[in-house]
Amino acid sequence: MKKRAVHAFLAVFLFLPLLWGCATSGKQPEGNADDFYARALRASEDRDYKLVVEYCTQTIRLNPMHQSAYKLRGAAYGLLQKWDESIDDFSKALEFSPGDAPTLEVRGHARMQKAFSLTKKDPDAAVQLLILAVMDFDKACKGGQKDACRTLNEINSVLESMKDGQ
């Protein structure tokens, strides 16, 4: 009888927690796409951009058509200075709405930042990214984004002064 009691004790207090840990360690967090997106928005308000990326990734896993999650994750990647990921997410968001001027503008900024990071390592790639950024700013400007127009004018002014200086 004592042996059974000992075995029951071991099973309940030692082995079940181990089994529970194994069973739950690979479990996905609970919630639907909208729940995860709401969590991402709260994390964004708290400026926890790594958490924003995690929650948006869960949102997209559950709903690959969630355009806003791509935009928010793209912005979070940008704030984390992960330019390639940022550009990729904004590009994916633009697949759903190609003329979305605000998204074109922020993708242009991400491309421009990526270009600046490449100027010494790979000047040719930097120039190509700047050209793509200018194209994004141009489309965003034509779509009514005034800040994109200002950025485009500043870039053109710099290019003109460089041309005049040669």
C-alpha cells in the first residue's frame, strides 16, 4: 500500500508537471488574428517593437491577407533598423493595394535608409535603392502625400547641387 502511495505521489508531483511542460512548450499562443493585431497595436503604443513584430507575425500566420499587420510590422522593422524586412513587408502590403500612397512613402523611407547604410559597402546598390525610393516618393506625392513631395523636392535639390558642383 505504501508503494502505491509513493508512486501516486511521484506521478502527481514529479512526472505530471514534466509531462505538462512537454505538452505545452510547443503550444502556440491563443487567439485569432484580430486578437494578435490588437496586441501588436498595444505593443506599438508601448514602443516594444520586437513584440510588435512577434504579434504581427502571429496575425499574418493566422490571416495572410491582413494588410494592416504587414504595414505595422514593416514600421516596427524600420524602427528596429531592419531595412530589408521593412521593405519586404511594405511591398507585401502594397500587393493588396498598389496605389496606397502612405505605404509607398514609408517604403521609400525604408529604401532610402537601406541605401544610406550601403553607401560605403556597395555604392551601386545604394544608388539603385535611392532610385527606387525616389520612385516611391513620386508615386506617394502624386497620391497626395505632402511629406513625400517635400522629401522628393529635397532629394532633387541635393541632386541638382551635386550636378552643379561637378
